[in-house]
Amino acid sequence: MNLIEKTIYELVKDNPKIKTSLRNTYQSLFDLFPKKRFKTDLPLVNRVGYFFGFHDHSPFSHNGKFMLAQKAPSGLFMPTSKDKLRIGFFTGDEFKEFNDCCISNAWNWHMGCKLQWLGKSNSIIFNDLDKNKAISKIINVESSKQKIIDCHISSASPNGDFIVGYDFLKVERYMPGYGYRLENKKIINQAEDSMNLYFYNLKDNLKKKMFNVSELKEIDPENSMKNALHFITHALFSPCSKRFCFLHRWITDPKDIRKRKSRLFICDIKGNILSILPSNGMFSHFCWRNNKQIIGYCSTREYGSRYHLFTLDKKGKCKKLEKITSLLGDGHPTVNEIGDIMVTDTYPNAKRIQNLYLYKFNSKSENILGQFHMPKKYQTPSIDNHWNVDLHPRLNNLGNLVSFDNSFMGERALATLNITELL
């Protein structure tokens, strides 16, 4: 996003209908010109037919031997509980050998089934359904031993002891494409205060309801929360597993669910709310840089809409706010294990090109890793049909290998890019 595009975005961002119409018209003009499918000078391996999902968890096992992946039925459609998602992992040289493991009937195009490794073990955890009831499954990829958890997962703690989650069937009502749909395609009809955030202790097999949306809207309430529809999304543990954060979101106009606001809560694993980060009604994508810092693309009174770095004190309150990188557009940030580099992406520009960037904190420098074309057929056609292909980059622990989803070959695919020479 350049400065002119950023200026126009700021003018129309509060009117999703106009914003979407301008974007689609702008991109359609450039569809008349030829373009390259992709451009990168780095070693690239692409696996057509596979994807991973969101940027908030790494598909790479802690020992670096496995890379998780998901394989969905082909076609442009919104998945329901009748559509089976194949789950497995790649092994071998350059992760080219796929090992099929299991299936899930609870997934979407953006987050998959929230597939992730459970700590440093060889067990995976992911969302599923049992007779339309929200569950998650833990499966050891070596022994095939299985365990059922009676709630959906958003995030497993890095030490493998806890999970935090909410009902993705209910999310679909407010944010189509980020929740799950049942086979009859009916969105869950719920009372507005029925959505909870759960904390599950895997050692003790105990589930605890931590927060209800009706409680969240009473904490430091804003005028825009009156008569709004409230929900919870995007819960994520800190690297030390002692804290987690999540988004409290509310739809200000029930007639247009795209008109929403967000704020990020910081909590400890006992259920104490430590702080609400100082954003200005918009908090989009984020990741923990370390136990004391969170990177977020959000809006603040100090710096407007851009990437921010929040530094927390010992009590979990924000003690320092900084702007980072010169990138102006929203993206999906992720960091390596020691937190000295960040990889992020962009949404398709006028030419439908998605950029992949590397940011180094020590030198405050940016490198473009590659440019990838997203075909027009993957442009989201409506509020209810959300199937675009975001890159959603993820790093391995060493930070020398980037995994990202793409569609530059005309089909969904899972790629890895080796960035060793840039480190």
C-alpha cells in the first residue's frame, strides 16, 4: 500500500461497502494487463493442493523434522461439516513427502482446523465436531494415540499444558469464513451473551469458563458498544505460557457485520485481566514477539493505522508504545523463536500482487522476500463467501525457513522459502 492508497483507505475504511467497491474496481482495471505469477530470488518449494491456515502458529515441529499441512477438497465453496479436511505432515528433504494422518469436519479457508503442535511433543491438536458438538482432538503422529477435548481450541500453550478456545460455530454468525458451518449451512442461532472463552488444563483434564462476552462489554465500556453484537476471536498464548491475549470484537451496525471494532485483552492463566492495549477501535492481526512485547497492526491515537510494538510491564500493562516498519498496510506478522526478525505479508494490491517482507529489529531494515499473484477467482465475492488466499507467513524456530499459503499457480498451495542468505 502506497501513501495515496493509504490516504484513500483512511477516508473509506469506516464504510466497508464503499471500500470493497473501490478496491474491486481498482483491481479490475489492472486485470487488463499481463503479469508474472511470482517473483523471488530465494529457493522456493511449492506444494500444490495443500495449505496450512493462519499465521499465529508455526507448522514446523520443534525439532524441525515435520511440517504440518492440510489438504481440502478442490473448488470454490464455503466448507461445512460435510466437507472432510485431510490432516498430515511433510517430511524428508525440503519437506516434499506428505504423510496422511487424520481428518476433520470443522475447518475454514483462513484458519483451517486450527492445527498446531502440542508443545515440543510429537502430538498435534486440532478442531473437529462430534454430532455437531464442538470438540478438539489430540493425536500423537507416531503412536496414533488419541484424546478428545470437549471444546474448540484457538491456541495451545508453548509448554503443552494448556489450551484456550471458544466456539467457532458461534464465530461464524459474526465473522463468516472464520468460524465453522454445519452441514445444513445454518449459522448457529444464539443469544448474544452465550459466547464464552474457555481455558483447559490438559494435566488435570479440567475445563474452566474464563470470560463471557456479556462480562467483557462491561469492562471499560465505549459508546459504540451500546446495542452492538459482541464476540471473541483470536486467542493466543505468550511464549512463557503464563499469559494469553484475545480480541474482544463488537459489530456496531447489525445490518452490516463488516462494521466492527476490536480491542486486545491481556490475561494471565488464572483468569485475571491484566490490561487492554491502548488501541483506537481497530486491532487486526498480532503476535507475541517475546513474553513482554506484542506486535500488532492496529490503530492508535499516536500513530494511526500501522504496525505497533507494545511493551508490557511486570503486571502486564502497556508501558511503552512504538511504531515499527515503514509498511503502511495490514498484514499477518510472525517472529522467530528469539524474536529478532519478523515476517509479514500484504493483501493483494491493484495488480493482485501479495508481497512477502522480512523485518529485522536490530537494524530496523526491511527486505522484500517475494511477490505472488492471487488470481481473481480467489477474490472474496460476498460477506458470506470468504475464500481469498492470504499468504499467512510462518517461521521455523531458526527463522531461516518461511512457510506460506499461496495461489499463484492457480490453485491453493503451501510453499516454503529459504531465507538463510538474508540473515
